[in-house]
Amino acid sequence: MNLFKIPLNLTYQEVLPFLGMNKEPAPQEKELIEHFLIKIKQLAQPIGAWETFAVKTRESERICLEASPLQLVGVSTCEHFKTCEHITLIAATLGAEIDQLLSRLNSENPAHALVADAVASTSIEFFTEQLDLYLSAQIRHKGYFPTARFSPGYGEWPLNWQKEFLSSVKSEKIGLTTTAYFHLEPSKSVTAALGWSRIPVKRDYDSPPATMANPTKKFCKPCRSDQTCRYCQLASSCPDHLGQN
């Protein structure tokens, strides 16, 4: 089983997009964000796991993998991976203690819960992007081009494949499971697939948003994971933003 661990080295500026803030926060707001950055860094146990599978069969709406029960389903899904020979499945989580913190804050102080949730979402996205950066470098080293991440629940790939996805990466070893309704537990978790293509592929998306620091400058892609942020806004960690295309 392949495991990945790094510390959560975040700044308050990286949390602001998750709070819908497009300007410098007031001193009290900044202090609260930094408080929860420290708190979540103390409580989180960020860990990622991944496994790589060869593509077994490919149809217009279905891709099957060698030695995995998972199927990648949907026209847009198969189009995304149409030139790929291998697919790496990624699972990442911050751990159960973050869910416990957010649950407690929701009942005690909803305003603080909102900020803490934004910090937690920033943290899991940061961690996932770092794992993506690491794996993309490995893929390039082996002579392939990595695709952008693509998650169950995105496009036409139904969430009901989460169970097979998690079993394929042995996610129980990092404490990650799914509910009967296919939501990840702990909630601050991500699953995503990363393709290996012999043909150069673009890792960006249509109509990316402007950054906070420079409203006219575009990020390379919105985040593929609907389980965290709407858009990838982590300039310090995004492998695309760092010019790894």
C-alpha cells in the first residue's frame, strides 16, 4: 500500500477563497482564521493512499481496470482518460478528529464553525494538491503525461462507485470509508483518479477563475473534486500553477 504524509503548511490567505472573501480580512477575522489554522493543524492527521492500475478495456462510456472492481463511467469520464494506459486512484483524508471539531462548533458557535470548515476544506485541498504534485512528477519520470484529477460524482461518473474506489486503494487502512449514500467519512476527504497518457494532455479547464492576488491572472484549472473547493485556488501548491504542464 502506498502512503503519503506531509505537514499542513498553510497561510490565512489561502483560506480566503473558501470563505468567499476577495479582500484582506479585518484584524479580528484574520485572527480567527489563524486560530483555526493552528487548531486544525494540531488535530488533523492528513494521510493519502494510492494505487495504480492498467486500463483493461475501454468503451465510449466505460473504462475497466486490471485487478480492480472499479469502473470509470460516462462519456465525459472516458473522454478525459481516452489516451491513458494506466490510472492512479487517490484517496486522502484529514482524519475523524476534524469532523468532531466541526460538529462541536456547529452546535456551539456557527460563525466559528464556518471559518473552521473553510480552513479544513483548504487543508484537504492543499494536501491533495501536494499528493497530485508528487504523483505527477512520478508519472512524468516514467515517460507519461498526467491528466487532471477526476473524481466520482464529477460529470457522469456516479458517486455510487465510491465503494469500489475505496476498496481498490484499501482506504480502510487510512480510516476512510463511505456512507450508504456514498459520502466520504471523514467528510474532509477526497477521492480522485489521475490518468497516465503517452500523448501530451492539457491539465486545465475552461473559464478558470481569477486569483485573489491578481484578479486579471487566471489559475490553470478549477479543482476536479466536488468534495472540497469549487475551484483550485492554492497558488502555493497547485502543480499546474507551478508550471508542471
